Amino acid sequence: MRSILYIIAVILVIGWLLGVFVYSVSGLIHILLVLAIISLLIGIIGGKGA
């Protein structure tokens, strides 16, 4: 489960970077960044409990 969260976070960060540099869709891009950070935090917090 932890590796899936990291994969999702990496995909979201890559999408955010592409959006910032290519598409300039500010609202959606910042939502992607927030989702990536949240999934990383869940992975870190969940990893300590295991």
C-alpha cells in the first residue's frame, strides 16, 4: 500500500510540473500538488504505524 501512495505522489508531482511549465492551468495544477503532498504524508504517517 505504501509503494502505491509513493507512485501516485510521483505521478501527481510530474503532472504538476508539466502543468506549470507547459499548460499554465493554475487551479488544477495546485490541486495536483496538494494531493501529492497529502499522499506522501499519509505514506509517511502510515509507515510509522507498521
